[in-house]
Amino acid sequence: MAILAAGLREWNFNKVMRLTKAGCSDATIASAINDDLADRQITVAAPITDVDITSWKVMSKLAGKHSLIAEPTIRALCNIPEPDMSLI
């Protein structure tokens, strides 16, 4: 399933954007997703909300254009030392 993950994310994002362009609110989109998941008996930890949809759209658009966090920042937050560049 992991091999399909990126494609599924893009496909789902495009579906949400189609609904947005058709005039559906984020609350309507969230409700439709929750109903569809329930109809297919797919359980989720918590229902999808309009805030989830709005945040997803913002993050997906940004992540599609830029790296969201620099590798040195990740290493610093995870307490991983910087690579020793003197050996190169």
C-alpha cells in the first residue's frame, strides 16, 4: 500500500479541490468524506472536520511547492549531530 500512498494523496487532494471549485464548503466536504467512509465501513479515530480540510489544503499546496522543513532543523530537533564534513 505504501507504493500507492503518494498517488492516493494527490488523487484525494484533486477530488477535494474539485469540490472546492464547485462551490462546496470545507464543512460540506468533511461531511461528505465522513459519510462516504462510514458507508464503506472505514473507521477513523475522529471524524474529519472543516478545519482538517482547510489545513490539509493549505499544507498540501505549500508542500507541493517547497520543502517544509530543512534537514539541519530536523537533526537539531531530533538531537542528531550534524555530519562531520571534514571527512569529505
